[in-house]
Amino acid sequence: MSTPFRFKQFSIDDSLCAMKVGVDAVLLGAWINVNNAKTILDIGTGTGIIALMLAQKSKALIDAVEIDEDAYIQARINIENAPWQSRMKVHHCSIQDYCLSSNSKYDLIVSNPPFFINSFKAPDANRQIARHTDLLSQEDLISSVIHFLAKDGRFCLILPYNEAILFKNKAANHLLYCNKTTYVQPKENKSSHRLLMEYSFNNKNLMENKLVIEEAQRHHYTDAYKELTKDYYLAF
């Protein structure tokens, strides 16, 4: 059994999950603005890490949806061991099925979605579900967001650069607009490899900025990255 990953106010055990705790999830959870969010939906919660990060910095009621049984069990365990379990619930189903069973509206929807489109499949079946779009296409994700998002709500996600551009164009075709983008660079001299994006039904001016994770020397993190994640990482 692996050692739980300890954050300042909670721990994550990822031993049952195909996808382990990674920088993408921490980036998204730390980046999201929870202001005025009384209800939150996490699509594809995995270990539950993003839902727990948002629970730490809000008082919202949080629903988390997970299709993979092992990940669902893992998320439940992690949430049951956290201080905010009374306002969090994990649902074992696909987001498509959740759409059929619920008409709830959420102030904030979040997702760290699968992103490998028509690429080489991982040999592990659970890892394939977590990383490939076969069971959650961009179109299905957009449809689900439109179904659940409150009129003035916001949807936040993280994607690799190329997939993010595709998603932005598809979302706009469904009147879901990108209002905020942070271009994430691993180092100053590297191009953006991830985009943090916030969407809504309001077609307003796009806010853009960048975030560099590391200085030139590996594991020497920038002040901006430390500031973003300091409420979570023990090291900061």
C-alpha cells in the first residue's frame, strides 16, 4: 500500500487509482476561484483531490462523479477521512448517467478530464479510462456542463494546449465562452503545455496570463507557483 500524499489540511491515498496525484489536479484545484459558489460539481473526481481542495477553501456543498469503481471507492475513503465530509458526496456513475438522474444546477463545475484523443491506448484498462476520451468525449463534457451549470455559473478545467484549443472552439459553438485562461509553462524557456480555463454563458472579455512552474534548476519552484499552491503543499 502506498503512503498517502499529505497536504496541509487533508491526505490523499491514491493506491486504488489508475491515475495518481499529479500536478495538473493541484494546479486546477488551487487556481479555481470559489467566490459565491454554494454548490460545486466535480466531473471525474478520481481520488477526490480537486473536490477536497475546493472544500478546504469554500463552504459549498460538493457533488463528485466518478465512473471507475476503484477510483470511486478511493474518493469515498479520502473524503470520509477529511474534515468536510458532511457536505461532500461521491456518485458512482458516468456524468452522462448523472445527467439523466439529476437536474440540479451548480454555481461551479470543475473537471480534470481525459485528454488523449485517438492516441495510443494505455495497456491498463482503468488508466485508459482515466486518460482517454473514449468514455467522456469533449462533446459529452460540454453537454453535461450545459445541463448542470447555473445561469451565472462558471466551469473550470485543465487541458493540454492542443486539446484546449479544440475544446474552446467546440464550447463556443454551444454558447459556452472562455472568460479566463492561464498558460502554464514548466519553465520560462518552455512553451505552454497546459491551459487552465474558466468558462461561462457570458461572452465577456477574455482575461489571459501565464504561470511558470519551475526556475531554471529542477525542483526550484517560482514564487508565483508557491503563492498559488501554498495553502495545500506542506513544502510551501
